Amino acid sequence: MKKFLIVILLSGILSCTAFAAYIGYLCPAGAKQNSTCEFVAGGRELQRIKGIVIDGDPALNYITVEEVKSVPGGLYYIQKPAQREFLNKWLRAIFKGEPKPDLPEDTTGWDEKNRYFQELDKLSLVEREMMVRGFYTRPDPLQASPSISQMAVITLKIAPDAPVGQHVIRFVGTDKRPVAFNPIPFFIGDLPEVREPFSLPPPEKPDTPVVTLPAAMNGQILPGETDHFAFTGRQGDTWSFRVYGRSLLPFIGDGVPGHFQPLLQILDAQGKEVALQDDTYFDPDPVLNFTIPANGKYTLALRDALYRGREDFVYRIEAKPGAASYRLLPGPEWNLPRIQLSCDHSHGKGNGCAQASFPAVIEGTMLPGTPHRIQVDLTKGLDAVLEVWARRSLSPLDARLRVLGPDGKELALNDDFARPKVGPTYHQADSYLRLTAPVTGTYTIEISDATNAGGPDYRFWLRIDVPRPDFRIWAVPSGIEIPANGGTAPVGFVVERVDGFSGDITLMSMDSQYVGIAGSPVIPYGDKRPNSFESICGVQAPFPDCTKEFLTLKAQNSKTGMSPLRLLAKSGNLIHPVIPADESMQAFAYNHLIEAKDSWAVVLWKSTSKITWDFDDTAVQVIHPGDELVLYATSKEKIVDDICTAELFSPPAGFTLVECKCARGSITLRLKADATMKPCRFNQIVRLDYTREYYDKEAKENKRPKASTHLPAVMIQITK
């Protein structure tokens, strides 16, 4: 339990570096080309939205923000019963097409600031929907989610030539008030768009909308709700119904299970179920291929499999003619000789069906019940890597890898191989083995499905190779707020080390005129301290090939605004772009990384002093176990004596802050390494909270505001 508490608390520390602005959902989840539509959004700081970035490219402009209007809160709670009764009559009159009722003579104490109450007949359809929901539904604080408590109606214009398909959008602010929201999926279609019916004043319920297929249907699932769409079918026609639900919001931090689970049904004219689809293999979003059994009317029904619901349970259903095939991602880009398996499983002749060279990539498809066997000649002492790539391309294969020696005895076995929790898939089903050949001879590599399943979608790629040490690296979050004029802010990095890679990694900024690395730019090998990425790299059993680190970025000048953030990671001859990602929590416990198309630095003007170390902050600071290390920093502004505190940002066990002293221009920190600490290297960030003093010319007095900053990361080396 303690470990989970540490994860949650430190995640809170990290979240301070991310944007305070957040968007949790956008409904509907898409729009048609050449249209202007209103969308309901839930999140925080939505009133700051001014523009949009599409697919990570600021130059793209086929979606524009036309207007953002905040939805007032507290629509249910009205102090005066007479005003509630008047609004109730007015709402019902609007839906019946009747004139506005007369105002009572006495309106003393009525809320006259809420635009929804004063201009009820001028609200758009979407705003009126917000009014009906808020006015007639008593809020339940136990079900409220603070992260999506604020709502806004956003008008977006879609260009006629906007590319059809799934995109990623990120709402942004202005240079004067720079802000960047988290990225969210957004669809642009060429099908007719249908929205779930708008609410009516109770007890009236809207009619089920009749949809002409093909179409795209959109809506939200609220608590206990099932949405229905009616259509007419012709016998023998086949339609595919693809649901996007969980994919719009991969993880929910305050719900169990930690994501939306859409369930799709088709009912006939008598209300009898004629088709049902829950998951698509391991994907909670169903794809239902349905052949019409008879001419007539049918109803498409969608709900959460557990009858849950909330505002961010947004869905989109695309109905298209013909059966939809399963969508696999491209395979790995391994530059090795390729061997395509073409085994005949129909008569059980799958065993020993391929002779492979070394090294090579084996491509194949798993059929039910029969494993593939590949024979390869290895010499004694050869270090070999066997890696399956399947689930990472969305193959349903749950790989199981086994190696038999020349004598036919089992040498190695692997089912699942633990990797960092990156992406929406939480079952790391791709196998990996590394072994040294004990003798020269012919070895048999057996690949199978752990559940004996198979089929045409069960594609796999098997790498038979020597170790090729390499790494992948992610920066978290995909945007970070940095104080202007030399201010610093921490950013997290997750590193996956491949094939035994054990080198240090140096970070560099490709936008160094705007944002640079502050302090140590090096991620050292071997730093495995617990921090807020603990669950990404394993909780009960930490992944040996996943490491975590925090470094600091700095603003290079006093200009505020937004800039694309491009970072490179280098180790020896290896150079890779740093992948932007955002941290997402699943069901109160496990953190995952969701990759983003772009990364942004948002430079803000904050009232903080520029504080720098009194030494080369890229130099390694050496300390012996049991000893103390004294570090000095200088401020260009006055710091009030003794009114300061310091805190180590995610220190390793045994490394502590003994003392922090502040004078009018200097800071002294005494750090200690416990005598039990073993030799290691790590980056240490110090958070400083202090009181600064300046003379206010207008008020003609000295003022002492509180401030805080993160000092640049310093590399610490514990050595005997």
C-alpha cells in the first residue's frame, strides 16, 4: 500500500510541471467536411482556448476555432423558488413552440447574471441541451470528476478539403496568454453526421432518431444510459459498425475498470437481439459486421458493458457498407533478411516448416492449435536474441516462445515480456528471449499462441539475431510550462533499454534559441530509484530494461509564448528523437504513457527570481557514503533572510537535505549521503520556496511576495 501512495503523491509533484489547462472530452468526437458545428467540451481553463494545432503541425489550418462560450455552473441550484418555476415554464414553452411566460412582478433576489437564465430563448441547441441537463439533474458530488467539471461550447469550422480520417488536435491560447491543452483524437468524415437526440424537460423523452445508412453516429453515455439509433435494413446487405469509445479516452484515473467499455447490440422490430459485439479481440471498442437477415426496421443500441456512464464516455459509430477487416499496424522495421512462412496447418503439418538463416526475420500467421517451428544453426558461445513483434502491431496473438537444443530438450521459455506501459494496450504479450548457445548445432525455435488461438489476423514477426543494444526514450508531459527569462522547470524521461543497452544518454534541444537544457543533460545508466514513473516501469516487479529520470529545461530569453519542443537523445553513435508523451492513470493505480504527435514549451511570465548555481551545473558533484556535500546558489534579487525552504525532487533512498540557508543574495544547501548508499549516479533537482523583497514604486513600500523555483538538475555521483 505504501508504494501506491508514493506513486500517487509523486505523480502529483510531476503534474505541477504539466499544463493546468486540460480537456477531458469533446462531443461529438468529429464532424463532416465543409461544416461548422458546436461541440461540448469538459475540462479546465477552457475559456483560454483561442486556436488549434492539428496533427502536431502548426501550419495546418483546415480546422479553425470560431467561438468558445463557457457553460455556467450551478444550473440546478437557484436561490429563489419563484425563479426556478419561471424558468421551468419558459423551458417547456420553448419546446412546445409557445410564447415566453410573463415575468412575476417581484423578481427581488433573482440571479440576473447568468446568461442562460436571461437569454433562454436565444440559446443554441447545444447550449439549450446544457441548460436542460443542468437544470433538471441534481448533481451528485460523489460522481463528480474535478478534471472535467468545467464545460464550454466550442464552435469549430471544418474546411471543404479537410483530409478524411482520424486526427489529433491540441487547443492552444495566445502569445499574451500562452497555453497548450493536452492532445485529443478528432475525426473528419465524409458521411452524414448524426447526433444523439437532445434532451427534453422530464418526463418527456426524445424519439429514437432514424438514421439513413451509411452514417456517423455520435453521443455520450451518461450513468445507466443506453443510446438508440433506428435504421431500415434490406435482406442480404452487410454493414460494418465500428465504435470509437475507449480509444477516445484510453484511461480513466478515477474509475474501475479504468476505461469506457462500449457494448453494441442490434435489435429487430420486435426488440429481440439479433447481433451483439462487446470487444474486438483485446480492444474494448467493438466492430460489428452484420448481414441483414430480413427486410425491416432495426435498432442499434450502445451502452457501457457495466451500465456505467459519465460525460467523458463519448462515442462515435461509423456505419459503412460491407464487412470491415481487422486493422493491423505495420510490422517492425528490422533491417534483416526476411523469411515468409507458408506452412500448411490444415493437415497438422506445421512442425519443422522452416529453416532459417542467422540472422533473419520470420514473418507468419498463427492458425489455431498448431505452433510454428523454425530451425536455425547456432555455434557454441553465440549470444542470440529472439524477439516476437505482434501485439505492438495490434495482432491478437498472445505469443509464447520456446527454444529446444540440438538434443530436443527445452533450453528457454518466455510467455510475456515486461516492457514500459506505453500506449493503450496493457497486456505486454510479445515474447523475448536472450540466450547463449551451449553447443554448436541445429536449434528449434517454437512460437505459438498461449491460448492455442489463431486465425488470419494473428500475424507475427520473429527476430532471430545478435544483440543490437539500442534505446527508446519518451519525454513527459508533451508540453511543459517554463518561467520566462531563464526560469527552469523539471521534465520526466522514460527510457526503454533494448538488447542490454547500458550507455549514458545525453539530451540536447533542437530549439536552443528558445528553450534549452538547464544543468545536467545526461541520463545515467543504472539509476533505478522509485519516482512517479514507478508504475510505468513496473510496481511489484520493476522492469530491468526501463529507467526513469528527471532533467530541467530553461527559457533562454524573456519572450513569452509557445514554441515546438524538439529534443534529441544521443549515446555514442546512436541518435534518436525524444518521443513526446503524456502520463495517464488507470483505475487509481497504474500509470501509462500515451504518445503524442507534438511537444510544446509554453514560456510564461512568472514573478520568480533568477537563481543560478555558483558552479558549472553540468559538472558531476562527487560525494562519499556517510559524507556531506555543500552546494551554493546565487539570486539576482533579494531573498529575505531565513525565510526559505528546500525540498529534494524525487531523491534516491539515503540521500537527504540536511540544511537550507538563504541570505539576501545567496543560498546554501547541505546534502548528505547515508553511509549505506552504494556507488551510483543520479540527477538531483532541488525545489526552493522563498520570500523575495522588492520596492513597489507605486505603493512606495517594500513588498515581500512568496516565490518558488526548481534549480537546474545536478549530477550526483556516490563513490567509495
